[in-house]
Amino acid sequence: MDRDVARAVTRLREVFDRYPRRPVLEGCPHCRGGVPVDEEHLFGLSIGLGGTIGTTDDVKALLPLLLERLVTGHELFPGTVFALLAREGLGDWPAAEREAVEGWLMAVWRSLLTGFPARAGAFGDAADFLADVARLVDPSPFLDAWDGLSGPEADRHLAGLVAAWARGARLPAEALAWLGRDRVRERLFAAFERDHAAAWADDLAAAYDLLAFGPQP
């Protein structure tokens, strides 16, 4: 976990500390009884939390732990946790809570893009991240942040995003419009010129060619 992500996790703990973590949560009365909160087995809990297990307050109490585990391990799926936040109406939460989650999202995004392969726990693919984050918030600030990042790592992730689009990945409309700009293709050309002798140069060239006609939302 890099420094900015660690700070974002600390902020999550501070903001959501007002929600006490209960050791046992109510389960669906028709299919299960009480559900113990076991930090070693969070996968099953993340699937049912807020639905058949516990309440919105329990989601908020456990959220710092879930989000920390997403960047320190691989037992949780980002899409599952993001779906939980969407189901619980993140956009209607108090401003401080929304800002803490959005700050964590941006810190993870920057961490993902500045390492290749990514070293951000369960996050490794820019296409998946953008598709998941679009379920929660406007992805445009994340694309703007990408514009501000330079270096081989961010450019290799860009080539990966283009390849994912070409394979049929479902990208948000904002991401398709962003990819369709001349600026993106120019960036790939400049990256190829810089890294033409590198092992990944062909990936940059292929992405440049794939964008010849540009994706459309």
C-alpha cells in the first residue's frame, strides 16, 4: 500500500469510526441466523452485507476494513464491494463519508496507474476499475488524473485500456469519449518513440493503430 492510499484508508477509519462494528450481524431469518464477523473470511460477508446480512450502518462500520483489504490482498472482488456501495446509495451518504470514499478511490487509481504491473492489491486493470467506479461516481475526474500522469507505467496501462476496448470490454461512455481524442493517440505515438526499444513497444504501437478510427460512446 503506497503512502497516499494508506492516508486514504486512515481517513476512512476516522470518518466511519462513528459506526460501531458488531461481532455478530443479523442474517436473513428464512435462510440463516446470526452471522459472525470474521476478518479472515470476508468474501462471503461482502456478498451478503447490506442485503441478507446486517444493515447500512453495518456496511459503514465494516467499509474501512473492506476497502483496506481490496488494496492489501486478493480475497475480495472490487466489483462486489463497489456493487455493495451502489446498492447502499453512496451518492446519498453525508458529504464527509462520500468524500472519504472518493478520496480512497482516487488514491487507488493513481497507485494503479503508476505501477506496471499494478501493485494495488485486487486492482490490476484500468478497464475494470473504470467500469466499476462508473457505477458509483462520475469517472471523468479519474480520466483527468490520467492526463496528468506521465511515464511508461501510465502509458502501458493506456495501451492495455485500448486493447480491452478492442476486445469488447464495456467501458463507460466518458472513457470512450476520452479515448477518442486526438490527444490520446498522440500520447501513444510519443510513448512509442520514447520506448521503441522496450519489450512493450509493440503494445504501444498496436494501441495507436487500434485508435485510428477512434471508439465512440
